[in-house]
Amino acid sequence: MVEQSLYAPVLVITLAALATYASRALGTFLSGKISVESPVIDWITCVTYALLAGLVVRMIALPIGALAETPDWWRFAAAGAGLLVFVLSKRNIGISVLAGALVLVALGTLQI
């Protein structure tokens, strides 16, 4: 009995790795056979963007942890600044995320 419990974590990690690599192998195998222009890929893309947008909105409107300690308007101001920079920078995500983060840090440093 004692020996089996020692191998349980190894078994779980091995099965998880096999499941992960099996799905990646299947994705690699199917990637050449699926058209990028297909409606299925368009649907998957839309669902992915919707999930990401939902998570971002939840993080801004209903944060947890240290972000919950900040005033609501700080988070909305940082998100607005990031969105503004995104539009002005011709959709550069890196610069817009940096701008939003800098606005949040500046507001936290100045304690406005």
C-alpha cells in the first residue's frame, strides 16, 4: 500500500503529460488539413476573443486580490488609457498594455 501511494503523483503527472501532448500532436496533425478560411475556425476565433474580453472586463469591474484594493475609477482610467493608445497606435497591443499599466502605477504612486 505504501509503495502505491508513492507512485500516485508520478502516475497523475504522466497521464496529464500524455493528455497534453496527445492533444498537441492531434493539433499538429490536423493543422495542415483544416482551412484557415473555414467557418469553424472563424467560430473558434470569435469564442476565443469573447472569452478574453469577458476575463478582462471581469478583472476590471470585479477584481480580486491587490487589484481589488484600488478605486474603481483607477482601473477604468487605466483601461481607457490603454484603449486610447491602442486606437492611436494603430492597434499595437504591447504599447497599449504598457500605457494602461503605467497609468495604473502613476495613479497608485500619486495616490490621487
